[in-house]
Amino acid sequence: MNLLDVTDLTVRSGDTPLVREVSFSLRAGERLGIIGESGSGKSVTSLAITGLLSRGLTASGSVRLDGHEVVGAAEKSLRPLRGPVAQIVFQEPLTALDPLMRVGRQVAEPLRRHLALRGDALRAAVTAAFAEVALEDPRLARAFPHELSGGQRQRVAIALALAARPRLLIADEPTTALDVTVQDGVLSLLERLVAERGMALLFISHDLAVVSRMTERIVVLRGGSVVEEGPVERVLRAPRHPYTSALVASARALDSALDAGGAS
Ligand SMILES: Nc1ncnc2c1ncn2[C@@H]1O[C@H](COP(=O)(O)OP(=O)(O)OP(=O)(O)O)[C@@H](O)[C@H]1O
Ligand SMILES: [Mg+2]
């Protein structure tokens, strides 16, 4: 059984389709990328997968997450899936963090709830969770979100998402808001954690270079529809859709411009 099966997923705002008949699957431990330009429906798709679509948006078709149907499911039946089954890391870490709570307490909450840790065991698990995302300084756990840098905040958001040991991590442009040097550290961190835990990864980005680094297979979204899907290596070598060819060509052009400038 696949960990995730998305079949003919359509999301509408009123009568307007934002995502049209999107289908793809993800096996346990697999890393799949979704690439597409701004507004192509990447975030709407990821929110539909976890049943987090905002009011006013309606989904049809099917999303089966670990065998459970998400489309049309009651909020109460989705709650047990968020955490142990699937978690999202968003582009802007502040969306995931409570501004009024110290970050250590925020990471403690899912550890308490999902792993039933208490007292010293809970404190040790919080320290380990911070160390795992390379936040070693114990003072950081006592900070409020606004007292951290963007990169540190995204590391906390990742620790928070991983606390319940999800089998699927959905990363929706997790590094887009960070500057390039910090970006690389966060991507390496995600790569390591996904490998160590054998998690499945759904990695969403508008950046072909980043998606091909992080994933084995990619889905190309355009205007809410899937225009191409295949192994990263094949898509880069022989894109089938003109839009994908254009993406590959512009990534290549950027690459050679960097080479010519001696920037790499
Ligand atoms: N809550 C909403 N109500 C109405 N329209 C929405 C809503 N959320 C998103 N949309 C629209 O759906 C389309 C897809 O948006 P989405 O956020 O999925 O794009 P995206 O591919 O994630 O883009 P980006 O790369 O900029 O994050 C856009 O046209 C957007 O304006
Ligand atoms: Mg988005």
C-alpha cells in the first residue's frame, strides 16, 4: 500500500478550479518533488493532502493518507493523522510557531501528546529534538520565536514537525524565505533527517535545482494541472512537456552563468 495516493484531486474556490484532477502517489520512504511556478497550486495541493484547506475552498476526488480518506473527512478523524502520519513545514516558519510561547515549550507539546513523555524524559527529548536540528545552545529553547533568526526559526519549525515522528514530511518551500547560505544548511539538515528516519518526503518548490537535489521523482504542476511526472534524472535529461523544457533550460542557463562568473 502507498503511504499517499492522490487521485483526481480538484480544489475549487467557488466555481473556479485552483487544482485540477491532480494524481500522484508516494511510497513509504520515497522522496517526491512538486515543482511549479507561483500560483500553480502547490500549496493548495499540500494543504488538501492534510485536510487543512481554508474555508471557502472545496476538494473533490480522493486523497488517501496511510489508507485513510482525507477528502470530505471530519476534522476529528484527521487529527490523529497529523503528527504520526503527516506533517507540513511551511515556507514561513512563523506560521507554525506561537509568538507568545517559548520555543522549547512548543516543541515539548507534541512530544508530550504523541509520545506521552513527561518530566525529565520530556526535558531530555526536547534537548535532543533541538540538537537534532543543530540548535545546540540550551538557551535557544527558552527564546521566543521573534528572538531567533529566520534560519533558527525554520529549524525549530522542523523540530516541531518531526516531534511526533511522522512517516511523511511535507516541506512547502521550506527555504524560500531564507538567504542562500542558510538555505543550504536547512536543506542538508532535511536530507539527513529524512535519510536517518526513513521518512517519505514531499518537497515543494519553484526551484528545479533544489527539487532535483532533494527528491528522486518529480511532478510538474502548471495552472493547477500536472503536466509531467517522472524520475528526476529522466525529466532533466529529456523533459516531455514544453513547460518542463523551459524550466530545465532556464536552470541550465543560470548554472552556466554562475560557472562563467566563477561563482561556484
Ligand atoms: N484560500 C484561497 N482562496 C482563493 N484562492 C486561493 C486560496 N488559496 C490559494 N488560492 C489561489 O489558488 C492558486 C494556487 O495557489 P497556491 O498557493 O497553491 O500557489 P503556489 O503554487 O503554492 O504558489 P507559490 O509558489 O507562490 O507559493 C492561486 O491562484 C491562488 O491565488
Ligand atoms: Mg505556495
